[in-house]
Amino acid sequence: MGQEPFVSRPVRLRARAREAKAVERLVQAARSGQGRALVVLGEAGIGKTTLLGHALDVATGFESLRAVGVEFEMDLPFAALHQLCGPLLPRIDRIPGAQREALEAAFGLRSDVAADPFRVGLAVLGLLTESSRDSPVLCVVDDSQWLDSASARVLTFIARRVESMGVAFAFGLRDVPGTDELRGLPTLTVPGLPEGEARALLAAEVMAPLDGAVRERIIAEARGNPLALMELARSAGPAAIAGGFALPDTVAGRIERSFHDRVAALPDDTRRLLVVAAAEPVGDPALLQRACACLGTDIEAAAPAEAAGLLELGARVRFSHPLVRSAVYGAAPLAERRAAHSVLAKATDRQTDPDRRAWHRAQATRGVDEDVAAELEQSAQRAQTRGGLAAAAAFLEKAAALTPDRTRRNERLLSAAQAKHDAGAPDEALNLLAALDADGLDDLQQARSLRLRGRVSFAVQRGNEAPPLLLEAARLLTPFDAGLARETLLEVLWAAAWAGRFGHAEAIVRAAEAVLTSIPLTQPPGAADLLLDGILKLFTRGMAAAVPDIQAAIRAYRRSGELRALPLACRAAWGVWDDDALEALSTRLTATARDSGALAVLPVGLNFQAWLNLHKGRFDKSAACIQEADAVAEATGAPKTKYGAAFLAGWRGDPDQGLRLLDASAREAASRGEATAVTITELATSVLHNGGGRYDAALNAARKAAAQIQISAFGAWALPEVVEAATRLGQTDVAIDAAEELSGRTLPCGTDWALGVEAATRALIADDTAAEDLYREAIERLGRTRIRANLARAHLLYGEWLRRQRRRVDARAQLLTAHEMFSAMGAEAFTARAEGELRATGGFRRPVDAPERSPVRGPGVARPVEPPSDLPAGLTEREVQVLRLAAQGLRNREIGMQLSISSRTVGHHLAHIYDKTGQRTRAGVTKFAMEHGLLP
């Protein structure tokens, strides 16, 4: 398949809903034995590859065959056919001899017979017929304009003859001459995106604040082409899209060379005008006219460029192709570029657009100029106020280059590096730090440089390199800025916690405590002061001593609107089991990071939201947060981590796929020296095994995680897993010790989440007299929180206890509740465990249309239909999602694929839906959905 733009496929498909439906119908027809062919026609970058990929995605249960036309293989007969049919060759003995020989000759497997095209076509048709007896077949051929003619003729021949077979053909074709073979097939022409969809797609791609005028230019020049939108944004870079404050990209290529040739043939005045237009990021015709007047060129000089199809002058100045602008600018001599920026600076209004004026002045300046540098610094301050970190970094970097004084230059380089780091460009931040004049750094600048190196190191790899750097920075900062020194010590402790067993964490903590004694305390203490004292007490004196300071800090952070140290506040809320604070703080962290373009911390907020949504039972939202965090990491060049997906996999409970992911996550984390990530995977592994009733393995993993309790908050979360597994194995002493340690962590917190988990855990080791009250307390407390995952487990444990007490009716009620909650979440292993317990009570009946459990899907992102806010007939959110999909004609397996749950779980949901709605058939369910406004 061709190279796809960065934006995730679901985002692009939402912009192509009509076309996506067309390829879905193609696949569905083949599934029912009515083969079809479809040519997806459109210009380069319009979305053909995305639609072909969607066809492959929805063709579950199909044998999928793929080929891509390759330009330099166009003269090689049957090259594309060989790509497509390679997987079918093991079945070649099933077709008649003459056809088999022709096909072997076509593929170069024999030379004693001719590759007769008709017999080759019949041979491939025969192979597809044989394959479709086992499963439907989807043949996808991308870049069909570059098919060799022999393959094109054979594939067209076959595509016209699959009407009564379970075979579908989907061709991606660029609208260029020379592809007449496919013209007679049914065609889906893919147009440019409507303006609204183009805006949505651009917003999804751009990970930084987008200047309004630049957005309008990008949308105008892209003309609805998704790849053009992506390339314009990608080639510009964060600084340019945040305000146009960067030079056009000068990427060379075949297309640009053709544009160079066309531009070179234009008159000199026209070419100079094009350079000015290319250097101006907004496309304002009035500004271009004023600049041309300063240049001594009349705007009419644009006429030859318009006649050549390179430029349009209208309400906006627009190049005919996204690469024309960079080609024009890249081909211009440096003197012409400077002249263009000079006239643009003169033509730009100082009052209404001071930042672009400053940028153009900077690009026109030779050597150093403090006046221009100071003007750029002011622009950077304005950009940061607006939340444009990338634009601020670009201003500061250029200002530093124009600064004659080395001390001021170092100051601007440090500020630029900080902005680069915050904007999610760690490598660029390090490059700017490397450009510092070491001899010109004063002591405070040296401390700030060291701190930033530590922060970049922690962002890129949370191993043992960052804590010593940050600790030394805190020492150096102490005489100059006590508040910043204390904040740096907070970062030391967080970095030490992540390095954990791999990074001498306990020694780092002791050293941080020693540094703190030399830092004067502000009065009254601020949020960072309280949090620092609390976390140090947690590491050195225990939970009871730490909680008052930590909770006071959380309250202070909730009142504060600043981004600084919010990640640490979220971690603190997590550590003291405060779901309300974690919801508020992580939501604010994520929103603030998005608004400000702080891509370095955005994944942190997303991961906190992923963990919280998981415990809320919203596995779909958790997976979406993980996917977005990965997308941001990919966009910024930061490494993607697997521990979030691994944690989710542990709860979803697939023993095969989940364990593979957990093992890979643990190995990756260990290789990077990230002890906390290893602890997370150990915790997730224990959850997975406890859900599946593999208590030996669960206990082994949980005890490894719990051993890190002094340095990792996740160690405390492993204690309930230790107790559950140990009690099932009869290791009472181990369970009692873990329960007591857990109580020491949860009782000081006093939240319903903490006390609910603690009560459910103590119930496991309590005698029969006390156990029931503890289970009821757990359910009551957890029911007052957002935490549905732990609540479902409390129902399950209580139901299991009741069954062992031979109270089958009471047990059934608890187990049914647990089963429904786990099923709705997608916690497959716990669902199966609850089902087994229900069967033991005699209280489980299989829904009529529920097939056997299908393999559990991994931690990919589900895309459920959102339920309405008022749910009819007592339906749960998940039941409404299932009902809507069932009413649209999807089968259990297809519904399961949409929601990332098993077919069997879909059947369970349908059984509940039938009971609650009083319906007994799919037709009745559809009618109910229509009557209650549940269908789109």
C-alpha cells in the first residue's frame, strides 16, 4: 500500500464517510457470495490508499491479497499479478494443467510453454474460485496507473467475472493517461474534501496552535486534498503553522524540479514577484501589492505566472500546487530571498502585525542586529502569551542568532531551548543547548542549562540519567531561585521514582533531602513546597506522615491555573487514591497542554486519563487516550511507550495477546532503565492472571511489583492482587502481611476509593462473621466513586464468597452485576470468571444467538457509537451501543469487532437487551431503537 499521512485512519475516514460506505458494501457483497469490483479513482493524495486500507480492515475472515503498481516495473510483464497471487501458489495443483503451465510461465517458473494471457487469466480465476470456497477473498491493487499492461489486462478480465463468487476487487487508480484497461469497471471517484472536513482533518494533524491566517492559506492551497493538507502542515513545521514564523521548506524532488524549470522560464519581474509571494506566509493580495511596490515591480507582473498555471491572484494569493511555493523559494538566490523579506517587512503594518514584520526583518538581516533581536524577543513573549510555544521558540532561536552580546545570546538560547522542549522537540532543544557559549554562561544560566538537560533526558528516556542531572541543577539553583530549586527537587523525586530499582533511587532521595535543608522555605508555603515535603515524607517516613501535606498540595493545585508541576500533582492524586482530584487535574493538564502546544507534557496527561478511564471501566476511552499519546510521541519524535497499552491489556485479560504485549513492554522498559514501567507491567500481569484464575502466576508478578512500594505508587496497587492470589492459594500469612501493608497505605488517605479497595481486600482474609460487612462496605464506598473496575471486582469477590456460603440466590445477584459490568467494560477474563461462578450457582443461561467466545481482541481503540444521555428501559451505555449496531444489521461478530469485545459478550448484552426491552427478535430490537431515537 502507498505511504499514508500521519493522521490516524479513523480521523481520515470520518472525512470520507460516503466513500467508506461504498467500500464496505463491496466487502459485504463478497461476504454474501456476490463478487464485485470497484475502481477508487482520484488524484495523488486524495485518500485512495486510506479507503483501500479500510476495505482490508473490514474484510475480517477474508483471505486478503495485495499488490501495488510500481513505476519502474511497468515494463515487466505480470509483475503486479505475481505480487497479488503469490499467496495462492501453494494451491496451483488444483487448477487444470494447461492453465497451471501458463501461470507458471507467466511467473517465470518454467520456460517451455508460453504465458498465454487468456489462459493466465483463467488460471488466476480458478485459483480465486478455489480460495473462495474456504473463505471470501479481497484483492486490493493500489497505484494501478503503474500496473504493467499484462497484469492490468488479466486483472480486468478476472474482475469482470466474479459476480457469483465470494471475491472482491478494489483498485486504487490515479487519474492519469494510460490506464484504459480499468475504465469499464465500476468507479468511485474521490473528490476533494469539503472545507469543513478539511478544517477538521488539519486540526487533527496539527499538534500545536495554528495561526488563523496560515490555516486559511493551507486550506485554500490544498484544495481539499488530504495529503496536500498534511504535507503543507508537515513541511512547514510547528513554528510555521503557529504563525508563519519559519522559512518555507526547501525539500527537493522530481515535482519541485519540474516547477523550478517552469519558474525559470518566466520574466525576471515575475520570478521576483513569485519569490515575494512564496516568502509571505498568509497569501494577502494587498500585502503582496504593497511589497511589490517597495520592490519596484508592478502586480501585473504576476500575469505570466497565472498564465503558466503557477499562481492565482484573487481573494487570496494561492499557488497552484503545495510544492510550488517551496520550489520557488528554494530556487531563489539568497540575495533575492533577503530582498523579498525586506520589502515584506516594509509592507507589513507595525501595529496590526508586529510579529510577521519582525520575522521578515530578521530574515532580511545580514550579520547581527540587537534591535531586530529585541523585536523578535518581544514577539516571542506575545507568542507564549497566546500559547504558541513553537512560534516562541522560532522567534527566540532567530533572536539569539542576531544577538551580538554573548551573555544575552546565551539567555535567548536558553529560553529558546526551553520553548523547544515544552513544544515537544527534545532534539532541537539539545542542539540549542549545545550552541551555548560555555565561557559566557553565568552561574544561574549554568544551573538552568543543567536542569533543562535533565528534563529533556527524562522526557526522552525515563532511566537513570535524569535524576543526577536534576539533582545537581537543584543544588546550583539554590542561591538564586529557591522556588525553582524546590520545583527541580520535585522533578528529581519523580525521575528517581521512574528509575527506581535501576537508578539508585533511595540514594537519590536521601541526596534530595539533604539539598532541601539548604533551601529557604517560602512563607506561606506554596503548592510545590507542600508537595515536595509530602513526597519526601512518603519516601522516608511513610504514608501517614505524608498524606496531610500531599492532600494540602492537591487542594492548592486545584485552585491554581498554571501548568507547571501539574504532572506531579496528578501523580500525587493517584498515589493518595483521589479519583475526584485526578479527574480534575488530569483534565486540566491535558487541556492546558493542548491549548499551549506543550507537547512534551501532553502524553503525561493523556496517560493519567488513560489510567483513570480504565478504572472507571471506560476501556474504549482509555485506549483512545493511549493512542493519542502515541500519536503525539510520533509527531514529536519522542519514543512511544508500551506500558499504558500493557496495563489495559492486563485488564482486558487475553492470556495470549496480553502476555505477549506485557512481555514486550517489560523488556523495553528494562532496556531503557524505567523501573516504574516494569512495575506497571508486573502489576498488569498480576491483574491478567487473577482475572483468569491463574493464581500462582498472579502472585509471582504481584509480589515483584509490591516489592517496589517504597519508591513506586504502583507497588501499592499490587497489594490487593497479592492478597487475592495468596488467599486462593491458601498462603494466608502472605495475604495477611500484604493486607496490613495496604491498610497502612489506604487508611491515611481516607477516600472512598482507598477505603473501598481496602475493605474488599480485608474481606478476603476475614472470618465469615466480618467478611460480609466488609464486602458491603467496599461496594457502598466504591459505588460513591467513579471507579467501576474495582467496584465490579468487589461484586465478584462478594458473589464468590456468597456462593461458598451456599447462598446461591444472593450470590447470583452479585455475580450477575459483576458479569454485566465486566462484560460492558470488555474485561474478558473477569467476565469469564464471573460466568463460571454463575454457572456454579445454576443462574446463567446462554443467549439464544450467542456463539462461542471468540479470541479477545487486543488493546486497540474501540469506536463505539456514543449512547444518548438518557438511557431507555434501564439499559447500560454498552447495551445501547450493542443495540444500535444490532439494529443496523450487524452480526454478533461484527458488533464485537466494532466494540473490541468477543462475540459471546455481544450475545450476553443482547440477552439483557431482550429482557429489558421486552423484545425477542432482531426486528423487534430495530423497532425499539427507532421508536426511542437510538439510530443515527
